[in-house]
Amino acid sequence: MQLTKSTIRYILLLGIALVVLIPQRAYCQFSDSTIKEINNRLLQLHRCREKQSLYVKLRYSDSITIHNQDETIHELIIATNKEKVAKNRYQTLSAFSSIMLLLALIL
């Protein structure tokens, strides 16, 4: 008797568990085509996020490259300006020494 009651109780609980755990198609909120469309959109979203992360990495890399190029350009401008100043100084000194040589030859 005890064994029968526990067996009946076990079968009843097993039946309830099966009813609860097995999805009921009649009560499903979404159709199969809707679920497939949602899955496709989730896959597209995942691909887009992967592409976005790659673009973020590329943006960071490009930012560093542009910053380095800007520093190089700035250094080249400074070097060019120093060379112009040195050239002007040399031209002035050359003109002065030419005038002094001409005066020395005349006198």
C-alpha cells in the first residue's frame, strides 16, 4: 500500500514536471518564422558589433598614427626654420666679408 501511494505520487509529480517542461506549441507566443527572423537579426547584430569593435581598434590605431605624423611635421617645420635662420646668417656674414675684402683691395 505504501509502495503504491509513493509510486502514484512519483508518477503524478513526473507527469506534472513533463507538462511544465515540455513546451506547448499551442501557447507559444512566437511562430517559427518569427523566431528564425529574431535569430537572424541577433546574428546580424553580433556581426555588426564585431565590425564595430574592429572599427574602434582601427580608429585608435589611426589616431596614434596621425598624432605621430603631426609630431614629425612639427619637428620638420622647426628644423626648416632653423635652417632658414642659419642660411640668412650665412648670407649676411658672406656679404659683410665680401664688402670687407673689397674695401681691403681698394685701400
